[in-house]
Amino acid sequence: MNVQERLSRAPLARPVLTAWAAHWVIVLIGILGPIGDAPARLAITGTWLDNFLQWDSQWFVDIARYGYVFPLHVQKTFIPTGNSVPFVPYDKAAAFLPGLPILVHALGIGGAWVLTNLLFGLDLALAYAIAEEEWKGAGFPAAMLLAANPCAIFFSSLYTETYTLTAFLLILWGLERPADRRRLAAACLGAFLAPSFHDLGAFAILFALRLARSRRFLAAMGFTASFCLTPAAYALYMWHRFGTPFALLAAEASWHRHWTWPFVNVRDAIAEGAFTSVGVLTVFVTGLLCVQGGLAIWRDRFLLAPRNGRIIDSLESGLWMWCLAAIDLCANMPHNPLESTLRFASVAYPATAGVARSFARRPTSPLYWMVFAAFATVGTLGAGLFSHGWFFQ
């Protein structure tokens, strides 16, 4: 690498490493904080790594070990986390998409965890690059706000959030400059990965509209085909394994999440005494999705004239944020109506990137540090609760 290449990469490396360090300070303070272990805390490996292997991590590990049908003695290990045994339906694990279990099976628990954290480093670099390309000076606050996400612990745990975020950031970065073949290939890779890890990846198909609006119809077809590969393969596997391509839907229904009108989940949480400070934050973040989504759509409202180089402020990003907001406003779980809704919103990078734009010319202003401190405080609390076995949501 010559001197010029080193100088060109230095501005990216420094803020990304700073954001990465801030992320780990938040996570480690939470882990080492004075919070007692929950009775349901898992001890999957018996090592320090168990701080990052709680709740849904148990599903990913056991799917990697046993496939999508667990022996009864394995099902019994899920009782402390509130699961009834035997599982009904028996293919209940089918609600978890195969991407992460495949990685755990191939790399082992430790290897998959290392990959997760390496990818989050890539996410911070992409977050910086995307925001910096759109608004000079916004890259650093964008990366920092992502690193200090209220759900920061999930991005360093054996969870699907990092992989879903990586997929969407590849799409955003690629579609900033779709005329560049390498970027278009990155976007197609993101389209392939998005539905491989989490149901929320289904919203990646919205970004095919970006290519259609740019009259890149062959590219839009390629993007769509990339997106369809994993769902089609998973449906075929479900058909072969369980006799129906829709086992995922039955498995999802077994978790008892139901759908109500917007804000009914907030009302129910208040009525049931389950509306905590995390609930307040959830309502705030959902509002942020609504506002930023509306602004993005308004700034890119000319249907057949998307602005090249603008993907955060785009119709597609706005629709994506609104779809996530709709899920957060309408999803309702028994006993904890707002369960997981904050985590659903954590992958919506354009929302916080839009906030970062406000600090592009004053990245060290008191207001920026107040926002960062608020994010980091909740992120620290979340890391402490999650790592000690308390359900953060």
C-alpha cells in the first residue's frame, strides 16, 4: 500500500475504530455492572462467552446442533425462558431462519461470535461511508450513534441483528452508486443475505424499486432474484422436512404475537403495568422512524427521478422506516405488549443517520453529546440486563 492509499484510508479508519471502541466500552460496562443474574440466565458454554449467548441465542445454537426438530430432553432446557414443553407445534424452531444456525454449525459458537463482531466493524465502516458520502461531516456522528445504539448488546451477541444490518447497509451503500458494478454487486449480496437471517429482511425487496425508478430494469430483476433465493430454498426445505412450505407461519403463530391497531400495544402495556423506561424509549424510536421516514419520502418524492448518491434520503429508505414503524406500533405480545419492538427498530440505520446529518457541521456540539449519552446510557443498561439473563425488552 503506497502513501497515498494510506492517507485515503486513514480518515475512515480513525472514526470507525473510535466508534468500535465506544461500542465495546458501553457493552463491557453493562456486562461488568452490579446486576445480579436472572434465574433464567443461560450457561451454554460455561465461559465468559455466555454473556453474549442469552435468550434467542439458545435457539440458534440448538438448531445448528439438532436441526429444526429438537429431542424432548433438549426442549426441556427451554423451560426457564418461558417455553412450554413439548413444543407445539413440534416444528416451533422453524420460526428462526437458517442463516445464523448454518454459520454456528460451520464455525462453532466461538467462530460465529467472532464473525458477528467482525461484521459489526464492517457495519460501522459502511455507516460512516454512506453518511459521509451524502453529507460531508456526518459520517462520524452516524457511526457513533450506531455504535451506541440502545440495542448495542445485540450487535455483539449471537443474534441476527448484525447480519440483518450488514445486509441492509450493503444495499444502501451499493445503491448510492448503482452504475458502479461493484456497488451493484454489493447491493445484490445484501438482497441475498437480508431474508436469510431475520423476517425483517423481507423489507429488502423495497429497494428493487430504486433500480426500477432509475430505469435499470435488468439490475432490478437481478436484485429481486438475489432476494428470492433464500426464501425459496427455505420453503422447499420446509416442504421436504415438514410436508408444507409454510411451516414458518405456523411456527411464528406459536409465539402468540398478534396484530392490533397502532398504539394499542402501548395502551395495553400501560394497563398491564408493563410500560417501563424501555417502553418510553421504544415509543420515541418509533416516532423517530415515522418522522425520518416521512422526511426521506418528501425529499425523494419525484417517482422517476431518484437523486444519484442519495439513499438515506430516498423513497425506499422512507418506506422501509415506515414499515418498521408499523410493525413496532401494531405488534402485540401477551404480558409484555412491546416485547422486542425496540430490537426490530435497531436495524433502521437511516433513522439515526438522518439525526447525524444535523451534526455534520458541529459534530462535537453539546446537543450531539447529549444524544450520544442518552443512547449510550440505555445501551449500557440493555447490555447489563441481557448479559445477566434478564430480558432487556
